[in-house]
Amino acid sequence: MDKRKENSTNSINEAYWNNNCGIAFTLSLIGGRWKINILSYLLNEKILRYSELRNRLVGISERMLISQLKELEKDGLVNRIVHQQVPPKVEYELTERGLSLQPLLDLMDKWGEDNLGDK
């Protein structure tokens, strides 16, 4: 979670760009180290349990995974499905809004593959 003051220059600038620039808004939803990976796994596998996501995201902490999933859910990109059973079973899937990112993520993947050797 971001702990900056709402009236700080950084917060004001961020809010302005997120409200007035499509690229900035998109990056505010999917940016960061883990969100793209979470979205990609869910695009490819449709529904994943929490433990399956955790096992695929090598190096992510429990706290970070929970945080990223909550943000994706809050932003309307991911659905959290809780099955009432013992032990509890929690699964995640993309919403329609999340699924609409597929062409963008495919283009990003292609661009990355095409330019990977150029670094």
C-alpha cells in the first residue's frame, strides 16, 4: 500500500496522470514486478488456487502476493472465489476487464521476445 500523503506533489501528479493519460492509468493497474505475471498465469490457465499462484511466482513473499491479489481484485481485474469447505479453498480468475488485457499482454510479450537479445 502506498503511504504517501494525498496532498503531496507526487500524489497530485500521479492522480493527474492516472486520470488524464491512458498509458499512466493502465500502468497504475498492471505495473510492478508481480501483477503482469499473475495476470499472465491466469490468462493461460483460467483459474488458479492461491497455492498454485504462490508456487509459480518464485521469490514472491506471502505478504506481497496477498497485496497484489487484493489490488487486482479492487481494480476489477481478478475475481476471488472462496469455496466453503475445510480446509478453505480460494481460487482466482480474471474478470471480463482482466481478460480484455490479453491483446495488450500478447503485444508486450511479442515485443519483449523480439527485443530480448538487444540489451
